[in-house]
Amino acid sequence: MAEVLVLIEHADGAVKKVSLEQLTAARSLGEPSAVVCGAGGSAAAIKDRLAEYGAAKVYVAESDDIDGYLVAPKAEVLAHLVAEKSPAAVLLASTNEGKEIAGRLAIKIGSGLLTDVTEVDTEGTATQVVFAGAVIVKSKVNTGTPIYTLRPNSLAPGPAPGAAEEEVVEVTFSESAKATKIVDRVVEASTSRPELTEAAIVVSGGRGVGSAENFGIIEDLADALGGAVGASRAATDSGFYPHQFQVGQTGKTVSPQLYLAAGISGAIQHRAGMQTSKTIVVINKDAEAPIFELADFGVVGDLNKVVPQLTEEVSKRKG
């Protein structure tokens, strides 16, 4: 079976959910081989998880150069593996880093690249959803080794046993790959809430929340449910909530078990980022709001009354 290289995104000794999706998607093209780049010990911490999701091999590229410089060394690791292993395809995450590495790799190996892919079939044909979900495009790479970046939360990751046989990758990096050095790392202040794209429960607020101060009721409900906080583009553009929490086509794509939208009208841009959620609950005072078309459950009412009551009821039941 043909080998498919999967660049793994990981942090703090854990594999990111999108990379479990990558391993799942790679099975349609061949046998997944995980590529782990980072500081020493990175692969050892996640090897069992990679085996659980079908990695037949784990290529280990660990060095100070990889950890101490930006994305260029990772692109050179992948280019080295493509030349040596002749894989059927290379699969990366459609994150800021993943797409930059993919672009650099495509130039290095002279191959075609498809970004923001939601699915790849056994023939290598990729599905891309564009124009906020209004158009579905089928595309195929016809030059070189196909490179795909997978949009996070495009599919449900599925376990499949893999041997996860380790192979150390030794690469001598070019001077150009070390042109941009990381001189400092600042740890972002963390909260007890899960990361937005990884969360099983997301509570999002829109323009209807009314103000940044009033977003506290959205946060309270999210905390009561043990979920993450999201926001519509209208809310972030209005300064109600930071842009890194925006859900939508130009923000983050989420696919939680429960998505609760409060004060969100349901513009197509927002719907493109959350419409694959398993259960969607809507709170909006406008009964004609387009978001109700996606709702499994809906409440027509003032979110300033409904959300606090819901938070209180959830807290009671937890107690």
C-alpha cells in the first residue's frame, strides 16, 4: 500500500485534534506515516496516540534547529522525506503554520497543492467548500506528489491500530532555512476553558449580545457547561470579543457535540464555520433569523433573560 506522509501538529505532549483527522483522512489514500518535528522527546510523548489512529510509521525529526527556527526547517524535512520515500501524497493541517509549510514544500518539490480540503477520496480527488458553503469544488493535483491541507473539524477522527514504527530522520538544513530564528516564546494566558476548535461544547455570542461587558453571560454559560466561548464576526468586528474566538469562514471552523448560538442571526459566513456541529441550539429574539434553519432546538426570546436562566438551571443540575 502506498505511503502517505502526515505532518503532525502537537503541543505540550499532546496531538492536536486536526492531526487525528489528518491520519483518518490519509487512510483513503494509502498507509499513513506520521512525521513529528520538534524538540527532543516530542515523538516519544505522542507515539501511542499516533499508533491508536493508524500511523504505520513515525518519522522522528527532532533537533534544536527545528525547534529554534520558524517553519522553513519543517518544509525541508518533508522535502527530504518525499525525495527518499516517494509517498503517494503529503497531508498537512489547514492552520497558519500548516499552510505556510505546504506552500514552501510545493515550491521545493515542484508539486501541486490544494488547501482547505474537507475530504480526499481514494482517487486523490479533493473536496473544497468555498464561498461560505455555497459552492462545493472537486479538485485533483496532476503535477508531482499531491499536497493537501485539511480544514480542521472537517471529519470525525476514527481510531485504527497502527504499528507506529519509529525511524529517525537526519536532515542538514540550509542556511536559508535558518534565516528566521525564534528568540522568545510567550505563553498565552490560559483559562480553564477548552481550546475552541477542540471543544465538545461551544457557546457563541453575536451582535445581539450588545456589548463586550454583556459577553460575561456567554462566558458564564460556557463555564457552567464546561465548554469554550465563540463569537460571530459581527461580534468581534464590534469589539465585543477578541478576534481569535471568531467562528466562521474567515475565523475558526468548529464541530462540537453541542453548539449554542445566542444573539447570532446566522449569516452564511458564520454558518460555514459551525454547521457540522452535532446538536445546534439557538437563542434569538427574531423568529425569522436564518440561524433557526440549522437549529435542532430553538428559543425565541431575549438572550439577556434566557441565557442567565439557562446558566442557573445547568448549575443547579450539576450541583
